[in-house]
Amino acid sequence: MATYFITGIGTGIGKTLISAILTEKLKADYWKPIQSGDLETSDSLTIKSLISNTKTVIHPENYRLTQPLSPHLSAKLDGIAIDLHQINTPKTDNNLIIEGAGGLMVPLNENELIVDLIKKLDAEVILVSQNYLGSINHTLLSVSLLKQYEIPIKGIIFNGEENLETERYILQYTQIKKLGDVPSLKNIDKENVITAGQNLFI
């Protein structure tokens, strides 16, 4: 069974949508270790609303922070500190999709970042990219950091509007496998999540 950590080249890239698509496609379990803000409409609840299969188990978050801020600051305002030693992969006999918070350099506490969490969990990364001015830079920086940390990369998924030249350059420079494209979806619902999964090769 595989464990994939879904991270993005920044915030608002579509990690939760891609996580839903992959969770449904693989009928995998889902886990969001750290939820920062939006507890009444959390990413775990979003995933639950978008999957159709009955096999997926949604594992509870380790940290449910009340403020929609960087996890380190949200935790500080809540009077706690995020401790990576307290975050352990849930036991499952199924494939597991882990969703991060923001990008790789998002701080969790005074000394550790999301990338440190990925390294601790020993997961293979699926990197979500999106085509916008600056996305080549952000994607190459993300890949470079993952390689620096010797974290394996399963591949890249491009989410949203297509830009063939941007994608070509990223793929030829990084030599990372493209897992597919997810087009901009007018409606995000169970049916479109299933359909989008047919365009991903994993």
C-alpha cells in the first residue's frame, strides 16, 4: 500500500480538490494532520462530501487550530505548540492520502516546517502545480527543496488552466513525472471528482 503526501507550490493551489480526486480514484484513506482554521468547513469534511466510495476512512486531525493563519501562529494564539513527535501516520491497510497545509516552507513551530513533517512521515510526495505567472519559479523551488531533503516525488499534477509551455519547461527541467491535468471545474461535486480522476495516471 502507498502513502502519498499532497503538497502544493503555494497556498490556494487546489490541494484539497486533488486530494479528493486521488482519494476517490484510489479508494484510499485520507488524513489531514493539521487543520488551521475553518473547522466547521474543514478539509476533512470537504473530502467526505466529495467522495462516493464506501471504503475510504477519514482519519482525525492531530491538530485542529481555530485561526485561518499559518499553523505556527494559529497554534500560538490557541495556546499550544505543534510537536512533530505527536504526529504519527494512522494505521491502515489501505492506501493513504495525506494533505499538507500550504506549501513546503510553511512553519509549524519555531524550528520546523511542512517539509520536515513530510520527511518524518516518510511519505512520497505528489506536488500540485498551477499555471500562473511565477509558477515555474515556485514549482522548481519546491522540487529543489524536496530533492535537498531527499524526499521521493511520485509526480506533478497540474491543476487549473492549461499552459503547455510552462508545463513543458517544468517537466524537462525537473525530470519529474507528470501524473496528469485537472482542468478548471465550474462545479466541484462527486461526479466531477470521479471524472477528473480518469485523467490522472497513478
